[in-house]
Amino acid sequence: MRDEARLVAVGAVLRELDGAGHVRGAAVAESHRGRGLGRELSRALTRAAMADSGACSLGVTSTAMTAISWPPPGEPALRTYRSRGYEVVHTFTSGPVSESPSTTASAPSR
């Protein structure tokens, strides 16, 4: 997505061997967050991912942070995807237990 000539949101769909689409690398420039671009990008990527097989998945990564922040990393993305019908089906954790980043894989509920 572009704002005039400037790239402000990106994303891709990786096609799995079974034909299901997996949404990858979706991001909105910090300067353009809070304007609904994430919802619009999510809608377009989900539609493209489901085009062949009717199935789609994605992952949301939250990074361990040294400072307390709200919302927690990944929460805005999870809210956006949940509003598109995705639901959390698995949560993965790696690294030291005390400072572990986690990835939440989601799939549409429809």
C-alpha cells in the first residue's frame, strides 16, 4: 500500500503445498498506524490467501521487551486478525523462559 509514492504497508501470501495460503510479513509503517490500514491490508491478504483453497493461516510475533508497554507487542495485530475471523489455535515459545519471544499462529474461524 502506498501513500502517494511512499510505501506505508506491506504483506505477502506464501502458498503452502496443499494450496492453503499463509499470510507473511504484514506490517504498517509506524507513522500510518491507527488509520485502518491494518484492517484493509488484512482483508486483502486474507482474501488472496483463501482464493485457491478456502484456507488461510498466519503468525503473530511478539518480541520480549525490557520496558513494560501497553498494549503488549502483537496485541494490536491480534485484535485486527480476530476482527477478520481468525482465532488463536497454537502459541509457540522459544528461548529462555524468562525472556522468551512467542509466536501465535492463527487460522480463520469460518
